[in-house]
Amino acid sequence: MKLSVIIPVYNSEHSIRLLIDRLQAALVTVSFEIVLVNDNSRDGSEAVCKEIAQKNSNVRFISLRRNFGEFNAVMCGLNWAFGEYCVMIDDDFQNPPEEILKLVTTAETGDFDVVYTYYSKKQHAMHRNMGSKFVNWLTSYLLNKPRDLYLSSFKLLKQEVVQEIIKYKGPYPYIDGLIFRITGNIGTVKVAHQKREKGNSNYTWKKLISLFLNILFCYSSLPIRLFMPVGLGLFGLGFLMLVFLFGQWIVGPDPKGWQVVTAAFIFIGGIQCTLLSVLGEYIGKSFMAQSGQPQYVIKYNSTQSL
């Protein structure tokens, strides 16, 4: 099979049928499958996707038992994708299905392991654009991502790369972070980007913050490495304060000396609490990973039900 198209589905009962119809028309020249992963939608998406899978032999439908998040849903889809190339696309039509063949052509022409898309003009909401810029800056610094590479959710992976990615079984998958652990053979292609046709974006500030924390604490050791320079800085500051207080004691008692000492304790205590919080994040996420927290739990799989 040439191509697998993985679509994480969330609250898309009114648009998913049209998306599948457009995919079927756009990819008629290649052998392909579609993997729909319902991330515990609150609307009737599950019933609609079941119906689509029953009517289309090249559509596989998987429904998760609770909402695990977009990256976890994509990881589930990758585990059930068997095409030579795997393309991830959202369910909101902002990435036209007709653009998928551009990614395949780029991968074949350049023999790339991964192909990211970029846009001349993004049609996302302002808060999502701001979040994307911040995440791209963060990943450039923490994951050694090329600064001019935009980490779009609309991308293509070779099956060999997919097989390496799905070896990760932890509860905090970040697809782009896993990609940069595996390969640097990455291409890009310019595609169209459209306004969302229906509904509101599911990309909230809460999800942005969660993504930030996952990148920071699951895919980088930078925060914990800050312990040493901050600790050395506090040691130097404490030493200078002791010298200063000792000098005051020699010259004569200062009636405001207790304020200086109190401020120093508060400052140092605040820094210590911050550092302990960072350490706690690492320990907490390690605990959750080691405790067997699942990456996803399948409620329904159309393949297994056949």
C-alpha cells in the first residue's frame, strides 16, 4: 500500500463525511487507506465514523475510551497504519486533502524520511499562531530543530520512521520530538492553508501549556541542568551577603539588618521552591510513565470487529 492517511477526530460529526469524500476523490491515483481515530468526541462523531468505515473498505476506524489528546490519538493511528508513507492531517479542512500528493511527490523526489508543510499565509486564530511561534522557538532551542523549519501538524513520515516512533510507549508522546530523535533527513513543501469551515478550534491555551510542559520536561534535560548554575549563583550571592553583613557588624549595628536577612531568606527560599518544582515535574512524569499509565485505550476497532 502506498499511503496511509491518519486523521485524529474530535467533535467533527458535521465535517468528517465530506473530508472522507474529498480524500477518496483526491487520492484516486494511488493505493491508500484512511485511519480515523476518534478521541472520545462529545458529539456524534463515533457513530458517523463507524458508518463511514462500514461503507468504505479502505477506511479503518478506531475509537478511544476517553480523551487522550491529539498526539496520543495520532500515535494510535500510526500503530494501525501500514502504508509506505503515512500522512497526518487534521479534520477541520484547513489543510486541503488535495495537497497530500504534493507531500508524497516531495518525499519520493528528495528521498526524505519526513516532509513538513509550510504556508504562505496561515489562517489560524491569533492565539494559535502565537503558540506555534513559541513552540517553534522552544523546539529550535531544546531539540536542535532548524530555525527555519515550521512544525506543522500536516506532515508525511516514511513507514521506517513510523516503526521507530511507535516504539515509544510512554504516556506523553510528542511526534515532532520523536522525529528529531530518529532522523535529520527532512524536507519541506509549500501547501495551501484555508480558514476553518465549521466549528471552533480545539487548540486551547490549556493544550498549549500542556504541550509546552511536555516538550520541556519529557524531551529535554535543560531545566534540570539549570540547577547547577542557579545553585552556584545562589552560593555566590549568599557569600556576598555574608560579607556585606559582616562588614556592617564591624562598622556598627544596623537597625535594618534583619530586613536584609529576611529578604535574603525569602529570595533564596523562592528559588529553592522553583527548583524543587522543576525536579518534581521530572519525578512526576517519570512516575506516571513507570506506573503503566496508558498512551491510549481502544474502545472500538473496526478492523478487529470484521
